[in-house]
Amino acid sequence: MSESKAPPLGVMPENIWKEKRVHELDRAIREYLKADGLTPKPEWYAEYYQHMSWLVVYANEERDRE
């Protein structure tokens, strides 16, 4: 008898890794804001809003497909 093998996992869907990155950026920004004397990097805000904009469009497109 031959064993059935599961296919390789492949890559994480873009919406999932972007959601994870948004949560990571949000966490880092909040921690820096709470820390005395630390300012979050402007690039973090830019990346956060870039991913959030993409996710909103993605969610709207998914909703329209239903």
C-alpha cells in the first residue's frame, strides 16, 4: 500500500500576513507611545496605513463577491 502524502503548505495568503503585520505594527507603536521618551518610527505609521488601506479594499471586494 502507498501512503497518501499531504501537499506542501505553499505560501501564506497575502491578506493573512498583512493582518499579522498590522497587529505587529500596532503593538510596537503602542509600546513605544507608552514608553517614556520613545517615539515610534514614522515608517511604522506609513506601513500600518498602507496595509490597512489594502485590507479595507480586500475586505470590500470579498464582501461584494458574496
